[in-house]
Amino acid sequence: MAEELDTPTLGWDARVGAAGSLRAAPATASALLASAAPARPRGWRDSPGAEDPFNIAVTGWAVVCLRSDREDAAEALAPLIAHRAARGEAWRGYDGELGLIAVDPPSPARPSSLAEQILERSTAPPRHLLLLGGPDRFPFEAQFDLDRDFVTGRLDCGLTAALDWEGCRRYARRVARYESGKLPTEGALLFSPQQDAPTRLSHDRLAAPLASHRAVADRSLRQLSGDLAHTTSLTEALQAARGPTLVFAASHGVEFPAEPSDWGAITGAGGGWVGAGALDPERPFASGSVIICPACFTAGVPARSAESFFRERARVAVPGGPFSAPLPRALLAHELGPVAFIGHVDRLTTASVAGSPRTPGARPFMDLLSWFLEEGQTLGRGMRSFREWYLLEAAAAAARTERTMLSGRPLSSRWEVWLRAADWRGYLLLGDPGLRRPTPGPLRQLWGRSRRLLGR
């Protein structure tokens, strides 16, 4: 199909050609499709680490904050910056600042203005960037734009709308303890209520395949599905003194007409949800866990919904948006909370959950977990899987749209492919993109290599 399309694409802005490149991408739909679809979607998985432009040891890590937040950020995140510096990962700028990049507020009308400021600071900027603050400081669109060339995470802590600096400090200490092996976790938890067609699809296409994936199956696995997947059982499992290494919750995210403080909360079988209000500051909640929650608004609420635009062809403002989801904000600020939360900004549709021949629904999650749990790479590096699949789907959607326009047929039948691309684009990491599993001992490393060689 792609070979037939040689005319320029309409309104397609892509700054990335080959993965990791900071140069312009091809200008035709066919060339874009070819460049966005890697021969092996896992990219550099089998290549030496130094060849990977997202190797944190080579290209570095830094916190990105507003100039007005510089002093508070340096103080609150000092434990994390010192930890990264001790590992040789903290980037030092021309001004001598270690692990910290202060910028002006990016223009909401020009999301690329944030990337431009970072690229102006150095010809070799750090590729792992932790944005500090909510969309009032760094719009979601600016982070999505950064994800073209970098791997990003966002730290937005607090129980109120204000950024909680003490919560940021607690999070910084927690990541340093986690990577130093002082915050042990065990097993994996898969939570998948099947109370309606969308959640049954999430169970069948996401949770069930992941349960048999080596990165998950090698661990002590607990599954809460169907009628067992209610909020009480989820809360009890996450309040254990030693949290699961991985929590995968494929459910619905709460949205309108609920109160904004409940948006993105995790629902369970039989009704009810687990939101920020369910946290007890004196008790652990997913202590040291990485939580992945593919559901509506679990990472944040945008100003306008891409899902509404593609499905209803309407630019409708989302009530109260934009804001980071309350549950991960509260969890990251929690003294005994998780080390990372991966969720979705905007509604998540069944288009991506069901998948396509190019992108089976669970494949990006499998790639993410292989990078992080098996390969020992950063969580941010694993998040590139979503970006790669987004580029693949968006290029295919552009090619199909162009072909439809050239044939004179109406475009109404092509919006579904754009919905799938928008879904993959909407996944966001809340937490440090430089997060890595504690290095296992020599015997454990030898055991892991043996299993991979045996294909187990």
C-alpha cells in the first residue's frame, strides 16, 4: 500500500526520521511509513548498549524545571540528583548545573518551544528528562513533543492543586532507595475486572497475554480477574508491607460526571473505585511498585479530547482540564508509595486494546516489561515502545488517509485508524524515566542469561 503513495502528506509534522534522530523526517506518506516502521520494533534490543541513543549511561539524565522553581527543585530533588551523579548519569550543563535544566514556561500554542529551549542548551542534551510539575507548568502537548527525541517522565506530587515539594523530596529518596536495593518488592499483580465488553476485551487482549509473558510469568504472579477483581481485594493486595514489583490494572478510569478529584481512579467489579481518597498516609500502598494502568484519564486529563475529535469531529473542552490525575499525584507523594505510574491522558479506546495486525494490543506492554524487567534498561527506555508503535500507526493512518483523499472517497471511514494512533500517543510516565531495577547479583544474572539462551 505504501509504495503507491508518493504525494506529500497533508499537515503531517514529524521531526523524527530514524529512531533517535533529531533531523527532519521524510515528507511523503510512503517514506514516513517506511521510516516509522522499524525492521525490528524492539529497536536496539540486541545491539551493544553504547549504540542505543537512549542509554542513560551514555546520554545522561536531568530534571527540567521552570526558572521560577529552580531553587525549590534543586533542594527537593537533591537526593535523586546526587544518586544519579554517583552513578555517572547526571548531565552537567554549560553553566555547571548538575542534573538540572531550568527553562522558561513553554508556550501552550507552541509545544515545540520546550524542546527548542533544551536543544539550545547543548548540542548533546541529556536524553532522559524528568519534567517537574503539572500541565500548568509543562503542557501535556509539550511532553508529547519532547517524546519524539527524548524519553520523559513527569513528577507532579500532591493532594491539592499545588505542587507538593515535600512529596517530591519523599519521591526522590524513594527512587534512590529502590535502585540501591533497599526497597524490596516481590511478585506481580494483574487486576482485570470483566464487568462489561471493554473490560472483557482488556482482560483478553492485555492482561491474559501478559500473564504468560516471560517477564511476568517468571515472578510470583497473583491474578485478580472477573468477580474477584473488586476494589477491596485490590486495596488489600497493595497495602502489603512489601509491594508487588509490577501492578497491571486493566479497568475503567473514572470520569465525568464524577468530581475532578476522582477522575482516573481505578474501578473494580461490583462498582466503586480506588482513588486518592483511599490512601492512608500511615500504611503502604504499592510500596516500591511500578503501576501500569491502561484506562481512561489514569495519567491526566487534557484540555481537549483527541478521542472526541476523531470520533465526533468536535473540539470539545474537557471539564476542568488540563490536570494530572489525582491518584498518581497522591501515590508519588506517599511516603510508602510506588516508584512509577504509567497511565493514559485522555480516553483510552478499544481501538488500541483490540490492536491491529501491526500492533497487537499487548505488544507495546510486553516490550516495555522486557526492557525494564529483563534487560535492566530504564523505564523511560521501555516507554519508547509506545512511541515507536505510535509512529507506526500514525504513519499508516496518514498513508490510508492520503489514499482515501486521492481516490475521492469520504474521510469519515478513516478516523478509527487515527484513534488507535492517538491511544498509543497518550500513554505517559509519571515518575522518573531513569528508573532501573536494582542490579541483581552475579548468580542471578547468570541464571537470567541461561533462561534467555534456552528460550524460557
